[in-house]
Amino acid sequence: MPVKLKPVEPAGKEMADMSLHTSDLVLVPGRQLKPLDTISGFQVRPGFFRFFGATVIPGGVNFTIQSHGATSCELLLFHRDAEEPFAALKFPDNYKIGFVYSMIVFGLDIEEFEYAYRLDGPYDEKKGLRFDKTKILLDPYARAVTGQSQWGCTNNPQHSYRARVVQNNFDWGLERNEPIPMEDLVIYELHVRGFTKSPSSGVSCPGTFRGLEEKIPYLKKLGINAVELMPVFEFDEMRDARLIDDNELLDYWGYNPVCFFAPNTSYSSSIEYNREGMELKRLIKALHDNEIDVILDVVFNHTAEGNEMGPSFCFKGFDNNIYYMLTPDGKYYNFSGCGNTLNCNHPVVQELILDCLRYWVTDYRVDGFRFDLASILGRSDNGTPLNQPPLLRSLAFDPILGNVKLIAEAWDAGGLYQVGSFPSWKRWAEWNGRYRDDMRCFLKGDAKMAGIAAQRMTGSPDLYDPVYRGGNASVNFLTCHDGFTLYDLYSYNQKHNEANGWDNTDGFDDNNSWNCGVEGDTDDQDILSLRFRMIKNACAVLMCSRGTPMFLSGDEFGDTRFGNNNPYCQDNLISWLDWNLLGKNADLFEFFRYMIAFRMEHPAIRKDLEPSYIGFPSMSIHNLVPWENEHMENSYAVCVLFAGYDEDEGREDLVYIAVNAHWYAADLTLPDLPEGYVWKIAVNTGDPKQQTFTEDQMPVAEKTIVLGERSVIVFVGETKE
């Protein structure tokens, strides 16, 4: 069936030079723009060389790509779901400037075609050249990828990905533009599909952006103000799909990107032909309307093309030796652990990443990015770490990204661990892996950890010098997608990844976990009580630590993965949140709500305030006796005092958190307060009857108080009533 054609604009109609705002072209009267040539029955002319991707213009579509090594390029047009193109338009020589090919094709209806490219050029694996004129290649700047719309199915079994042209006409209305300061965030990490896929979620569109939008009232009730979405870039969940014990295992997490500019269409509740991303934009706008920031987990360290044994569907066919780090014999460096490594500091790749992030900020209004295996972004083309990585510096100073949160996972699979030393220019924050590891050890009662725990609770100044890193470098976390849930952290001593099909060899072995006496499920009420107290301890300490707290979705109601600490392939009950636990563990949920609200109410925890009139420093570390911290290497207790004058509330803000990780109770002496002030108990996880207290309930504490075994008490200094 022939493609529908729209009338070509009459010759002589004034069209003009163009400028881009997001993906829209603004036409300004100025010069004649006429079709010059006919190729494959279409009227064409040289395009707008500075605008990569496919862009709608009046009367046609502008197609622009680049390749440094190709000798020729063809634009392929397909009917929807067709195996063969209905047209192949070879770019004439005069449609190329430098290494950029650009063509306007007139008369195209964007709803009636999909597109891809074929490039010819030299093939020499040892030189890293893999041009193949038989390969159908996806536009690196594609705004939508076809054949992926239904989860678990693909129309591209041979990795023949194609793109669709996307019309950007979403109305953001009066969008808020004030970013939430990093120190005021409480980040909630979640997987878009797993968050609502279980029938227990009760949403109308489970496993989708819309399903997540339906849960916004829940997020508001919980009190978080930022969601960190695991990868939403287009990925192929069927990559390496396999059957293990009759269970289909997929690439569920999505850390193998197919295209950086395109949202994952299988996360939409309906197919959005040529309007891909609308449901995601509605979700982001709804989150913003509810004062919740959106942070995307982005993967710029590798792609789904894999190593020399993997498919060639995009970057390999455009410029393999530019986009990937290659060994001298043309093989792939594998600092990602996934077969290949993006050559991020090559100028071409650097510009692609910058363009991509600008696109997500301007077209999707994203508030921040968490960069997976971010140490790779600081490696040179031969893999050596750079002192001043051009990409990281460019991201730090880019004007479009000026208010955007930049968060690094400051390590990679090649052994480059940069927690505390990631290049920052006072712009980059880090997932503080040392916080996770050290606090896990301390909270379960390991010896000689109290002094280190005190550093972590006070913003890790041993890692992040405030002069050189600023005050918001540390993202504190105890759990994330990668590893145990918080419930499993205190239910399992070892990982249980048998369902992954690798004989339990995958995933981390050093979890710093403790099963409280029984491995896995138990009916022993004493053990269950201890487990939930340990979870509450962890929550209280996380929310009372300087730095930005982050926790894994479901931790607030005791979600479990049954001991699997690497469920990257488990698209089933192992990974899906069980919302039935929200009712079963309502007490735990209310504790999380309380601690999040407590953190929000006490800015002294989050940042340095005006100096306290009482004379206390902004942060101070104590032992069981106040102002003593010289011999903490032999202690199992840590106390931290946060103090300052809150100008907004016109009051002293005094918070004293005492943590006892020992299996015996201890006597705690509180710091002296001036006349007219008392310490009140806001939280006591060791109280078997009531662990949290509202403002009018908080009991006044004695000068010396019993700090129970494996428990946390949080005090607030207030004036006497």
C-alpha cells in the first residue's frame, strides 16, 4: 500500500532559517525554501545540519545524522510493522557537510512511516571499523523506538530497531521552576513496572507510568519529595530472555539501553503513535504539581549492543571506533561488566550525552539524574582515569543543566572506586557507598565501628570536605535496587539468588546483613520483633544523618525479595512490590512517615543554620557521656547533636540522636541545656509500647536515661511549657 502523501508547500512560499526549542522548529520569514531534487519519488532538499534526529517542519521532515567513517548513507522508510522499506533515499554528496548528512523529505505524514538508516564504509575489526551496508540502524537521536510497545514481546527479533518521528506538543501549563534544594530531598528509588505490577497495588494500569501516577496520593502520604526512577530509556526486556524452572527471566531492570532519547514505550498504558512520551510527561507534571521531584537513573556507560559477539543495530554501525572504548586489536573494553563501554569523553559522544540530558530537562522537565557506574564517565578512550574529565566538567557547567541534580554512582565494574573523590566542581553529589557499608556494619553490632558511624552520620566530612565539595555531596542510603531490601537485610545472612539460574554465584556476597537468629521466614515473634526494631533503627539513623537520604521503595512496609539480592531478571513476585504488606506492617509504615516528617521539621539535621544562641556547634559527636568522643573505637554507641537557630520558625532547633548497636542496654547521659530548656523524647525504638511521639505527647527525659539494647532514641531540646 503506498504511503499517504501530504501536499508539498507551493514553490515560492516563504520559509526560513530555523531555531530549535525542544523538538519544535520555529520558522522566521527570511528566505525561500524549495524542493531541489527528487529521490525515490520524494521531493527533497539539503536539510538543517545542526539539528540531529528527525524533526517535523511544515511540509516535511528533516533528517540529520553524522558518521565520521561512512562512505555513504541511506534513509529507509517503512510502513508500520513492515519487514522491508517502501523507500530508500540515498543522501547525495551535496547533502553532506563535514561528517553530517541532512535531508528534508517533503510530503511525509509522520503517522504513516517508521525510519532507519543503512551506512556503507570500511569493515576492519582490528581497526574497530564495522560498517555493513546490510545492517538496518537505529537513529542515535531517535525520540521513539518501534516494536517495543508491549512488554515481553518484540517485533524486532533480529534487533532491527526503527524510529518514529515524535511531535512535541505537550502543554506544561504554569510549571513550577523552583528546584527543591538537595539537602531538603528525601529520595525514593523505584522501578516503574515493579512498583504497581502486582494485583495488590490496586491501580487500573499496573506496571505503567499511569499506574505510578495513580500512586501519587500514597507518595504524598508517605512524605517523600523526590522519586528516582530506575531506567526509563528504551530497552529490550527480551534481550537474553531465558527459561529457568519454567519461569521466563527477562532483562527486567532495564540497565541495557537501546536508545538514550526515547522513553520505554512498554511503560505506557497505551500505544502513543508519534506522541511517545506523553504519558511520562503527564506523570512528571502530576508529580511536580504535588511538589515531588523526578530523578532519572541514566545509563551512559554501555549499550545493549554488547561486545564483538553482540548485535549491531546503532552505534556500531555509525562509528564503532568512536562510540566505544576499544583495545588496540579492536576488541571492547568492558569496564561496565556488560560487554562494552561507551567512549564518553570523545567529543562526539560527549556532545550526544549533553544533547540527551538537555532534551530530558527541556522536553520532560526532569529535575535530576543519577548516573549508573559514573566512574566510566571519567575514563579516557583507553580506560585510564582522567584528572579533569571533559564530560563531567561540561555537565557541571552546562547552563541548561544549571539547576539539575547530578548524582554519581562513583564506581564501575572495572574497579575504579571514587566515593569521596569523584570529580565534582561542587556540582556532583555521590551515592555514598561507604555510608551504606559502614552503617550496615555498625547497626548490626560489628566492633570498632562507632567512630566511623559518627563520621557517616555527620555528612562524611572525612570523605567530603565542605570547602571543596560543598555541603550536599553525600547521598546516604542503606538499601537500593542493587542488594537486599531493608527487611531482607535483617532476615538473611546470605544471598539466595538460585532463581536467577546461575547457581547462586551472581550478586554480592558481602552484604553486611544479619538474620537476627533465623535464616529467612520465621514465626518466632521475638525474632520478628527484633527484625522490625532493626529496620526502625536503620530508618531513624538514615533520617537523622546529614546528607540526602534515599531508600528503596517498599522498605517502608517491609517488602521482601526472599533473599534475592540481584533480581535484575525477575519480572515476578520476587521484584513486584507486595502492597498487602502495607496493611500487615502498618506500624512500620507509620514509623517511616513519622521519621520523614521529623526530618522535614528539623532543618538543623539537614544543613548549617544560624549559630545556636545556646552555644552548641552545628554538629557534634558524643559517646554515652556528652562531649566525650576520644575512645569510640571501643564503643558500640554513637550520639550526634544537631543545633542551630531556625530563623523561619524563630526558635532553637536542637536534635540529639543516640544509637546503641550493642546487645546490652547502656546508661545514657544527656548534654546540659540552659535554664528553661528540657530534652524531650521524640523517638524510642526500644520502647515496646510506643516508639514515636507527637509534639503534645513527647515525655520529658531525665538527665540519665537507659538506652536499650539495639535501639535508637531521638531527643528534641525545647523550652519548658
